[in-house]
Amino acid sequence: MNFASVRIITDDVDRLVEFYEKVMGVSAERPAPVFAELIVPSGTLAIGHSQTAQLFGAGSVVGANNHTVIIEFRVDDVEAEYVRLKSFVDDWIMEPTTMPWGNRSILFRDPDGNLLNLFEPVTEDAIRRFKDRN
């Protein structure tokens, strides 16, 4: 089995696509106006309009209502990312902080309130844990 993607459901695909293009530094592919994919070597972040939720069954998905999932991206330099993102991220949860498991992290919310963590392994154990991962 291969992990393929995480999909965010939103009422404003264009707004989230623009935000994630800035965060991830890639251009989205738009196979339909109600759907986009931001593809990086380690996986895909998909963004779908709330209109598409009806395809999954009534009430199965509600946009801008996530309070349990953190979308995480490993980066080379979390301090540099913090500086780069400050100009357009409005909702900061945590400035650069070294976590007990050895990652240096920043946390913030996207325009729909979804939580993002950009992290860099900084301790020997954390670096070793991630050395063979994409």
C-alpha cells in the first residue's frame, strides 16, 4: 500500500490553492474547477470544493471544520520557512520550537483553520529517524 494524498474540503478552492502554493512552493494542477492537487515527491495535497462532498454521501464531509488533523511538512530550515511565511500567514499557533521528540517546528492555520506543522529534525535521533524517508 502507498500513501497517496490528503484532501481538504473547502468552500473556497481558489483561496486555499493560492495559500498552499505559497506554503509548498509548487503550482497546483487543476483537473476541474472544484478540485486541485499540489504534488510533491512524498505525496499529494488535494483540495476539493464542498460541492464534491455530496459524492461521498450526505454529511460525510464538512469543509473548514477540522480540529483533529495536523498537516505536516518536513523542511530543510524551519527558521527560514518561518521568516518566509510570516508575510502571508495570519494565524500563528507556535513560533519555532524544539519538540521533545527532536523536531524543530512551527505551527499555523490555513485560511480555513486547518493546522499545519512545518518541521525540521534537529537532534541526532530525529535526524536518524528521517534519514531514509522521502
